[in-house]
Amino acid sequence: MYIKVMQSDEYALGWVRRNLPVVSEFGNGVRTFVVRAGGPKVAGVYSLPEDSMFWKGRAGKTKLGHSVYLPRHTKPSSWMLEEALGRKSRNQGMRSVVQPPELADCDAYLALNRNPKKPHIISSIVGNIEATTKTKIQATLSDRGGAVVYNQLPHTRVITTTNAKPGEAKSVWYGTSGLYNLAELVITLKAACQMGVGAKFDSYRYAVRATEKEALYEREGMRRFARLALTAVAAKTRLVLGETATMVLGGIEDVPVGQLARTIQSATNHPTAFLHRPDGTAVLTNAVSAELAKMTLRQLHETGWWAGGSLIYWAFYAQAEKHSFVAVVYDGAKGGVHRLAQPWMEKGKLWVIPAGSYHITKQEADPASPWKDLLGPWDFLRFAKTWGHEKTVEILRTLWELSRVPLPVEGIGVGYVAKVGLDGLEVEERRS
């Protein structure tokens, strides 16, 4: 969880440092603590003198001596607005004073009595904070990428608007299973610019049976699109584009398939698709023939096979052994695969940042399956020549704004489809 405390509140600062498993802290004026407990929400902690503490009950006349007050609300500043208007909100209860305005953006609050008649019951207080800072995501969305990030991965290694510093990481990295994906490229660029680090993006030509020449051509198109987009939003980052087979799978291309199957099944704890045959059918980790087990991924690439999602993501997250980076986790429907990131996050080598569902497509794309008609970089560049400078900049700025990274909890399951054509841009919202 994340704890915010006024830097001038020495009592609250000391209490947090003594009683919570703090991983790190930062900020001036308001100190933000990253705590290895609870969930990804933010709790504001402050202290009050005895005569300013809350009443024990609505009709009571006893001030709270050693308890806490943790209001829960969906709109962080709603009670502040009602207070300003002179109305008592349901979250304010019997408070005799309001929280410090500098902490108004927190999700919950903890008020500490500076002069308690009894010692604070630490375990009870910490338990309340932990429960309050955990996210509640509806069951139908629990398998999406964003839900997996917030509910199943170590939150101290998740980049959010609160925890926006990637430590030692030097780049944001993502990729696509085809030759191009402009929306995912924009997400990667935006995340990199926000954190002031480099951007890496790989594409997998073997998954679409493209030649190296075709892959290089589309990669150059993405490079030009990226340059145009960064100029339009007045942002800078160093972009590295490459091939998945080299950047992600290069270190395991000569490892026997049988060994890879055992490794992936051990990492996922269940059989999973990790290879695709030339006809597109999948091979499960527990269904590898003796002949296939002896072959290597390099040999399979040469005969029309390609790696499946679990193998790619395992190899992708394993790159953190070589150098720390921030991995983009897309809010897709099959988010369980991202649990593979956990070992490297726990080692302190990998960060993740959740990103909203987003597609940039051709104008005629079917909203029900937008991934089938993605807009290519060269098509966009051709349209840009027709639109002219001003309209191109306007469209690129809109495309940039539509990319939601880091994705807030309330954005899980909400996606945008940006349809681009000679006439311009049309945006549709999709909800799961």
C-alpha cells in the first residue's frame, strides 16, 4: 500500500516508520511511503491532539483514545466538497476537524491520537489499513491483465500515479505478436516519456510468417510514426525497435523444446500452450512428443512454427535477470499469463505498469474484433500527407490521450477503438 503523511507531522511520520514494513519513501511537503502490505490504494495518515479527536459515537461524549477512523468512499474529494458547502457528508461522520487538504486525494484516512490514554493497538490499526487499501474488482474482470496486476502481483513493484518512479529501470518495454501495433507502441512511448526513460518495442515476424525484409519495412514505418507522434506531443524518449526472436527469445532459441516445456509448466503450475504449429494449432507443455522435445526453437522457426504466449512472456520477464526494466501489462482478457512476472518482481529486478485496452484500426474495422484490422504505420503516414500538418497533430494528440498508462483500477475492462481513415478519426468505447 501507499501511505501519505505531511512532512510537518512528526508524530505520524514516526508512527509509520516504526510500525509499517516500509520499502521506500519519497517526496517533499507530503511524504509518500511504499509499504510491503495491503493493496495499491493510498491511505493518508495524520495525527491530532486529544481535544480534536473524533467522538466515539453519534450520541457519545467520549473522544476516541486509541482507535482510528478510516472512511471509505468512491470519490476521494466528495466529502471535502460537501464540507466546503457546509453540509455533513456520510464519510465525515462525527469528525470535529477535517483531514489536511494536502491529503485530500487519498483513498482512506487514519487519524492518530497524539496523547492516547491507552497504547495504540498496532495489529488492529495495521489490519484496518491493509483491508482498506486493497482493491475490489468485480469477479467478471478478475482474469484481465489490469486485475492481475492490482490483485495478484507485488504492488510495491507496480508503477501507478502514486508510485511513479521505476528505480533502477532504464526503459519501458513491450511488444506485439505481429509486425506492428500502433496503439501498443503509443502506450510504450507514453509510459517511457512519463518516467523519463527509454522505450523498447519488439515485433514477432514468425507469428505472421513474414520475411525479414517485410519486418524491417514495417519497423521503419513504426519508427517514423513514433517520431511524428513524439513531435506532436512535444515529448522525447529513445526508442529501440527489434525482433522478438532476437530481443526476447534469443537466449533460448537453441534450448531443446522438451526442456522449455518443463520450465514453462513448472512456472505456471499447469499445462499451457507454449508453441504453435504451422497450421496454427497449439502444443501444450504436457503434450510434447519425443521427436519434438529434441528440436530447438530456432529449428522450429525455420519450419513455420512460432512461440506461444506463455513461452514469450516467460522469456520476456526473464530479461530482467540481465537488466531491470518496466514491462507494460496490457489489460487483455487473458491476463493470467502475467503472473509469470512475479518471481522477478519479488527479486526487485522487474517493474510492471498496467495499460488500458486500446486499438488503432482501419476505418472499416469490426469493433467486436478490432485486432483483425489494425492500421499499419505506412497507412497512417499516407493519410497524414493528405490531412496536412494541423489535422495530423490533432489526431496524434488524441491518439496519445486515448492511451491510458498507468491504468487506474476503474479503467479495467474499458477499452477504446480509434478508427483512422482519410476522413480522420472516430473513437468507440468498449466495455467488457
